[in-house]
Amino acid sequence: MSIKSTIVHYQLLISAKRWDFEYFDPIYVETINKINDSGWNIFKLKDIVEDLTDGQHGYLVHTLEGVPLLRTTNIFEHEIRLDDVRYIDPEVHSGIKRSQLKPGDVLLTTIGSLGIAAVVSAELGEANINQNLVKITPKDEVNSDFLSLFLNSNLGRIQTQRTASKSVVPIISYSRLKNIIIPLPPRAVQNQIAQIMQEAYRDRQRKSDQSNNIYKGLGSLVLERLGINLNSIQSKKSDLVSIARVKGGRFDFEAVVTTWDVLNSLGDQQTTALHEVVHQVKDRITPAEDFPKEYVNYIGLADIESNTGELSGFQPTEGSKILSSSPTFEKGDILYGRMRPYLNKVWVAEFDGVCSGEALVFRAKTDKVDVRFLHTLLLSQLTLDQVIPLQSGSSLPRVSASDVLSIKLPVPEKIESQKELGDEIAKRRAEAKRLKAEAESVVVESKARVERLILGKEEADDDSQGDAPE
């Protein structure tokens, strides 16, 4: 193991009141030097804000409705999402005035994913925050979006993370945040920088929506080509079944009625049991024993995107960290999530590796089914409608391998027909991936330009110059 070292003046140690190496890591020093050389006026955060405070400490009772209580899970880079929001009683909210939010406030995460910032919009309405967020209210001469962008940039993120405690769970001290430094261009330049990134985020959202719509349309494409009307399938429900339906199988209402309604609604469409076109791969290894010092392609179900069937944020994992006996897979195998909330996570392996034990590994019989076609069918609502009723267990419902292998799918007998659809699917997936990559590159390129503007390495537009940098 290599040891890092650096020379620090004794007075810096005394003034900073920090003795840990990370605080004086050369990358931090280099960042501070860049900011000081930007040519703009440099301020400490405490000097350009009206207020800086964290949220209410201690447990707050959550209600089914009321005033949103934002947590770190609601804050994304320059975006607030309410998908998993908690609520508190309006009277409780009224009693916590210091952390009540208003439009233009900047929120910053202080635990977990450290230093992520977003601006409160007028559309949010009344809201509050818990103790793991910091609310920053900028002064009038500071553009809220500019401040959020700075905090999200490398220049800001390095500084905010520098303030974090070096405990098992690093936490940013909001009192230390007051001393991070910020280069402050004239308001007109701040506005231009904010506009550049806002346009980039809008462009990313537009391209991402286009990409997602392509992915969402793949299941409909296949079912329509097969002459299947999913709406009619979902509208038919019954509770009268013959004994032949349950003989030798499941007896619970959902598993019997829903599954048979789905299949009966297919009409004369020929169906094939999944086990007829795939076989389950059951080989397992324990990387911690077999490859303790190597990096392994380990896929967790969280690495697979819902609905799209693509990988997201995957990184090889050190073998010593994968302790359990893990299923192995080969390139071209299908990984199928069998536990809620991962039932709609299905991935065609792009390389060899190991995966979570909650993933079933199927190997297609390529003389009977086209893998691309089958992948889309397994991602479709048609499969979900059959699999969801088969879940068992209370805390973490899951589906058995035998139940998944028993589902019925409309697989054309002619492999040529499947391959034709598979070619169309591959073409549309390639277009969706291209749009997704473009969406991210737009933001990356804009961030690089914004950082150059903040550091005075690129001139702002003539009509945005305002006062010259000092």
C-alpha cells in the first residue's frame, strides 16, 4: 500500500483546526488556487447568503398527506424529485420556521451522496427539510441557479466534501460550509452561466424522454406485430374457473384468475412455456474464495434499469467483497429479477460474470427463440401480468424459478419471424442508446464550459460582461 505525503505550514494546521491528511490533500489545495486565480471577486459562502441552516433534528411523524418533508433521497443534481417524498402535518410544519422553504432557496445534501445541490422552485409550494439537508438563501446579488451549479461542480463538490467528518458515515458540517470560497462574477455573467446549464438540462431531458419513449414502445411493437391487444387483456377479469385450471398447480385467486385471464385473452394466439425455449443456468461460484484479489463483473439487480433492460452505473467489484455463492452467467444469457421491486429488470448479458442470487439466469435455445425478441417479451406488461400474481412471501415477495419458467409467451414457431422483429428491436435500441449518450454529453460539455467561465478561462458573451473581473 502506497503512503501519500504533503508539506503543510504549521499555521495552516492551527487555523484550520484539522489534522487529517485528506483536508490538506493537494487536490484541495489546487482547487483553492484555481479559484483564487479566477480573476473574479472571491467570497466565503457566509458572506453571500442571507441564511444557512439545516433542517429539524429528531424524528418527525410522517403523515399520508400534508406538507412535503424533503430528504436527501429527493435531491438530485439541480433537481428536486417528489417520487418518494414524505409528508408532515401542516401544524408541525408551521412550528419549524427556520427550515421552511421558499422559491430560490438552494438545498444541499450533507450525508450519503455528499454535496448535491438543487434550487427550490415556486411550483414546489410549502415544504420543509430534515436534518440531513442544508437550506441556503442567497443574497439578491447572487443567482440561485449559479450558486447551485457552483456547488454541483468539481470546484464546489471538492470543497463541500472537504468539510465532511471522517467518520464511518461521512457527514458535512453545515457550520463549516460557511467558509467554502466562491468566485462571484457580475450578476449578468452569473445569469449567462445559469442559462447555459438550464438549456443543457432541458436538452438532456428532451433527449432522455425521446430515448425512454423508444424503450417503452418496444413491448407494444412486439405485441402489435403479433396481433395482441394488451388493453383487452387487462380489461377482462373473472372469478369462475374450471377445476382443470388449478389441477396440479396454484390455488390462490390471483395466480389462477389473473394468469388465466391473460392467456385466454390472447385468443387463438399460440403460446409457449418459457422452459421450452430456455434452460436455467444454476452454476455458482464464490468470488471471495476463487478470485479474492481480482475485479469481477458482478451484476446486482440495482445495476439493471427498469423497463429498458440496460445496465446503468455498473462498475466491476473486487472479488473479496462478494462473499455469497453467486450465480454465473455468460455473454448472451438472460438475467431475470425475481424479487419485488425488481420483477421488471431483465438484461441480456454483454459479457461473462456473476450476479445477485435474486437474479435467475436463463440461456436461450437459439434454435427456438431469438434472444432480442425474448428479451422484449420478458420486459413487457404481458409477462408482468403473469408473474406478479405468482409472488410469495411477506417482507420481500419473490417468484420461484419454476413459476417463472411456467409462464406462457406468444413465441412464433418460425425463428425467421422472431429474428425479423429482433432486428427491428436492435435498431430501435441503438437509437435509444444514442439519444441517451447525447443527453449526457450535452451536460458534460456544458459543465466544462461553465467551469471555464467560473475560473475566468473563457470570456462571457459581450452583453453579459458587466463589470470587469478584478
